[in-house]
Amino acid sequence: VKRLGIVAVSNALPQDITCLAADRMLIFASYDNILHAFARNKEVVHSYEGHKARIHLLQPFGDHVISVDVDNVLIVWNIQSEEEYLQVDFDKATFAVSAILHPSTYLNKILLGSEQGSLQLWNIRSNKLLYSFPGWKLAVTTLEQAPAVDVVAVGLVSGHIIVHNIKFDETLMKFQQDWGPITAISFRTDGHPVMAAGSPIGHIALWDLEEKKLMCQMQDAHSTAIAGMSFVPGEPLLITNGADNAIRVWIFDGPGGTGRVLRSRMGHSAPPTKIRYYGQNGEQILSAGQDGTLQSFSTVHEKFNKSLGRGSINKKKSKKKGLKLDTMALPPITVFASEVAHQSDWDNIVACHQGYITCTTWNYQKTSMGAHKLRPEEFSKHKPIDIYATAVDITSCGNFALIGLSTGRVDVYNMQSGIHRGCYGKETAHEGAIRGVAVDGLNQLVITAGSEGLIKFWKFKTKDLVYSTELSSSPSGILLHRDSGILGITFDDFSISVLDIETRKIVRTFSGHHGRINDMTFSPDGRWLITSSMDCTIKTWDLPSGCLIDCFLVDSAAVSLTMSPTGDFLASAHVDDLGIHLWSNRSLYSLVSLRPLPADYEPSLVTRPSTCPVQDVDVAEDEETCDEMIEYVSPEQLGEQLVTLSSLPESRWKNLLNLDVIKKKNKPREPPKVPKSAPFFIPTVPGLIPRYIAPEEENDTQSKVVNLGVLAQKSDFYIHLEEALSTNEYTAPLNLLKSLGPSNIEIELRSLAPEGGGSVEVMLSFLRMIGMMLNKKYNFELAQAYLALFLKLHLKILSSEPNLLEEVSRLSTQLEETWIHLRTLFNQSLCVLTYMKSALL
């Protein structure tokens, strides 16, 4: 109640929940004739089956729960053992149970109200009828315990509320409401003697129990019947809900005892007809419903949801009249367009209403209806019945709105002032009704589609006709993807065409739907077109390949679709469904093979997304696609003619020749100090592969003058090179060298010379390794860097040893050949690039 946010969502029951009640530990919910108990707000822990008809009343009662069905059978269940403790059958003609209550402090007793008007007090433990109250000859609709012991409020079908003492069977006070039966009663417990009563038309009456009179009325608390109401114990807060899909918290802190809305959560009270993402961050969805409201839903958190209200001809007059008598209310919105460019300066949403010529503007920042009503001048006095707005679009700068009418006329209005700025065509743009208007991203072209089967291109500014093309049949709607200049067109014969507005030619045609196409949406990159149809399918078409890549069935046809500008969600609204469903884009999270579906593909039925986790997720299908999608591993060499570089970072080979300069720069100013105590962590050898330093001996008596030279231990690299002389396998030493850092490489190459503890044979082996790299044409840049360093270090020895000289001259010719081949390829590519970039093309 504090924030009115969702605390938990339970698992789903197979059918709609019709009855709900809760005690300290469990939540009881029933559908049809079965009762379930939820624990931890999540999973079903008990099921109670025994009723033959639908359960319509529930009352938790200590270790038991009481349920009454419409056949007038009352069953008391033992909660833990799930067994029937007691069953009582009532005769429908004399006592049809319509309300149930456990009066506080009455041990083992329940009070039942009937449609005949009489009340009965039963002891459930002994199964005895203790007392029958004669009643008021009118059906009891609700029973509520008052804060005082023995006192109960009885709501009747006539609108009477009787505050009755059941101990002495005497009426304390009687009130009457004029709005039909009493649907709910609740008492304040924070020290004010106030009783609230709900009505079937959404009004709430507050009665002062001390003065015994009506204190105030809260009219139109909900637009439908008050389904439930409850004061928060000890606080001036009243929670109400109704079938208008709203839950509201009212606070009573004002003069006269009336309440104001403190918090509310609401959705559409009638199914949404059109949904569109708002803005570029993909966090808000604008939704227009059959209830006449425009609402904004957040995909991030419910607290960012907001309602822009109902469309109204005159806002001030509507507010005075209240919801029920509002003749000023506009019909539901059919299509709308929004643009964020100037949202803080003026209205940024334009909407067409069902069968209505006037288009309304809305302001997202102020979350209300805007200042302007957009309609042609000649209809300002009288409103024609048969002419109405059918299509609308806003320019990307947010300055102009284009509105198409059923007569074939297309008008331009300024969004800031609401002034008419002209129309397209002499009289009308098309002979038939306008089925869609669209403006490109730069305000150059306007595209209009008419029901006579023509698509026309107009200059936006001069309003001249540029081009007209005839379609195969009558279009039912158009949608432009502004970034890529692709226009999607849906037809009355259930086919879809894609038109490129640059070349003005139809580039793709898709057929496959078997029902009217309700809506379509593009993916943000313009590669996919997603369509929904009355055949209950949602299909994804890949535009570059022209194939159907995804198709699934839903149990209720999608009326409207919109894809997030960030590409993560597809939102859908369905026939006779109040919610907006979000589908996540699987290709964002994992590798999905987007192969064309076969012609005989049978789509499977997918359960619609809901707030509760779906239990029976079809995993088999997912595994299949993963098997097909085997990740590609690149071979070491793609082709024999190609020269490949290594994937090592530049820092590992680029500075090999400048190491002495770097070392000079990084020379420490003073020698490092030895720590007094031993370190806590074992120190490691500096390098790319972490290795521990061998513990030093205490008596370090090694001479600092004697150079061990030949006695020094041979390195791994040295050993590998020696072995390679006989085996001619150079991959092991190369891999070892690749794993070392620049300074380690220098040490290894330095120690190959005889004075560093090496030998001429090993130097020959190293040169052969470079030759092998040039032969295989891989790790090209490493071969260059290693060879350059080798030559720099051992130039003197190389010139004095004939076998080494011979190997070096062989390498030199090999290098020359490889480089000439590479240079030719480079020059070729550079030429092509320069040609492509030239202005002549």
C-alpha cells in the first residue's frame, strides 16, 4: 500500500480466478468448483475438490476455510488435511446464501445472509443453527463486522445499510443509498466513527455513525461498480478497486471528511486498440484503448506508468459533469502519431477518433490533452456525420501534423499554433478514402495511400505531386521506416508489399496471411518486417532475403504491434485483452539461426507472456535450433595464396627493436629496497604467465664476479629449438615465443649466441623457424619482428659463420617474394577504394 507496487506474483491457475480470500498464512483462490491455497504468495500448496458447482463465497476460519457454491452447498474444509470437516446443504427457495461473515469474538460461529433477506447464526463445530434473524425482506448483498463487538453492518439489494446488534437482534441505525445495491462496506478504525459504502455505479458514500447521517459522497471513484473496499487498520486510508482495472488508495485528510486519491494503479478498462513505442530509449509504450483513454506504460517499472486521460470535446464542462453524465467524451482513438523533438515546447501527439472528423493533440510532458483541435475550417460550425479522420503522421521535427480524411483529403497543420497550413491536391489528394500518410525523415516527401489503389508522392513544402503509382489492390495501411526509406504496405487481399521510396519501386511482396492484417512494425535496423493478422499469427519477414523467418500462433489475434527502437522487445495488444504483452528478441541474447521457413511450415501455438513465469516452456524447440547453429571456428590459414597476420596485440611485437631505448627511459632512479620482513604473499616472476619465485637460500654465497655462462640452465625455448633440428617441427618453439613478453623474447634471442650460452646450430634452427613461418604465410608480422631483432643482436656472428650466411640469403629471397605478392594485393585494394570514393560515381 505504501508504494502500490507489486510485491509478488503467484503461479498461474488454469482458469480465471473468480473468488479470493486470505488469512494470516495462506491465500485462497477458486476457479469454477475448485479451491486452491497459495503459500508464500507463489505456489499452490493445497487443493480442495468436492463442490459440484461454481464457488462464489469464501471465508477463512482459523484452521478451516468455508466455501459456498452457487448450488447453495456450504463446505467447511480442514486446511492442512484438505478433508471436508462439514457439509451443509441449504434449500434455495427458503435460504439462498448470499453473504458470509465470522462475527469477532463469536467462537466457532458464522453468520450467513440470504437472498430471501433472513440471516442465520450457525455453530460450525456442533453443526447447529443457533438463531434465525427475520431480516428486512430484501436480499442481503454484503455483511461487514463493525469495530464494536456484536455490531454488524448489513448491505441490502435496495441500497439500505442496516447497522444491527446481533446479540440482542435489534437495529441500531438505518441508512439508504440511492445508487442501487450495496456492493461493499468498510469501517474506519483510526478513531473516526465513519462507515464507507460502495455502489454498482462507482460512487462511494461516507456515513457519520455518531450523527447518523451522510457525511459526504465520493462520486465516480471508479467508472464501474466498486468491487471491494477496505480501510487500512488504524490509518485514514481507504483502498478500493473495481472492474475498470484500477486500484486506488484514498486519504482522508481534507475538510468535510472527503477523500482524495493518494496513489493509484490502473490499466485500460477496455482493450487497447493501438500501441506505439514513444521516444528512442525504448522505455515507454503509448497505448490507446476502447475506453477512450490514452496511457503510457513503462517497460522498466510500474511507477513510471501514467495516464494522459480521456479525450473530451470540452475539458472544463466534462469535469463539472463527472464521468457518468459526460456527453462531451470523445469516441476511442483509432490511430495516433507521436514525436519527441519538441515535446517540452508544445503538444507532441496527434490522435484520430473513431468516426470523428476532429483530431486531438496531446501533451506527453503535461500528461493531458493538448490545446488544439485540428479540423478543416469549413467544418468548424457543423460536424459532418460521414466524414472522419483516418490517418495521421507527425514530421520528425515535431512541427507539422498531416491528417488524412475519409474523403481523400490530406491537410497539414502546425503543431505549435494549430493553424491549417494547406492541403495536398486541388480538392482532394485521392479519390478514395486515405488509408495512410507518411513523411520522410528530412521533410522532403509526403507519401499518401488511397483506397482506390494509388500511392502518391508529394513534395512536402510546395505540395506538388511528384509521382503516382498504381497498386495491385486496395491498400489497408502503410508504415514508413524513416531511417532506411522503406515503406511497408498491407492490402485488403491479405498480402504485403515493400516499396523503396528512393527508386519508387516495389522491391518485395509477401503473401501468407489468411486474415485481415491488423498492424505491422519494422525492426530498428529495417531488416525485419513483423506483421499480425486476424488469422492469429505473428510473422517476421526478413527483407534482404525476402523470406519468412519466424511465425507463431497466439490464442487471440494481435490487434496492434510495435517494436522497441532499441530492438529488445516486441509489444503486442490482443483482441478482448486489457494487457500489453512483451516478447523478447531472442537473437539479442543467443545465436539463433534465421533460416527461411519451409512453405508447408505449421506454426505452433505459443502462450502469451504474462507476469507469472510460464510453467510448461517448450524446451525441445530451442535445443533443436541450438544444434543447427554450430559456432564457426576459423582455420589457421584460409587459402594458400593468402598471407595471415597473428592475432597478438601490437605491444607484444612492435617495440622489440626499441627495447634498449625503453629500458633506458624506465631505468629506476635508486636501487629497490629489500623489505625487512618476508612478504605475506608468495612473489611471482614478472611475465605474462604467472609463476612463483623459488624460495631463496639464506646463505647466499654466490660470487658476483664469476659468469656461469655454459653452466647456466638451458631455457625451454632453447631445448625446443634443439629438438626441432632433428624433427623439423617448429610449431612448439613458435607457440612458446608467442606467449612471452617483449623483454623475455629479447633475453631468449640474446642467449642463442655462443657467448650467451647458445650455439651456432640453435641459431640455424631459429632461422629455419622463420623460414617455416614465411613458407606457411602465417604470423607474418611476428616473423618480421623476430627476424629484425635477431639480426640486430647477432649481426657479427652471422657474417662470420658460412652456414648461417647461406640460410640468411635464402630467407632474404623468400621475404622478397612474399612482400612483392603482398604489395600487389595492397595496391590493388587501394586502387579499388580510391575509385569507389571518387566523385565521378
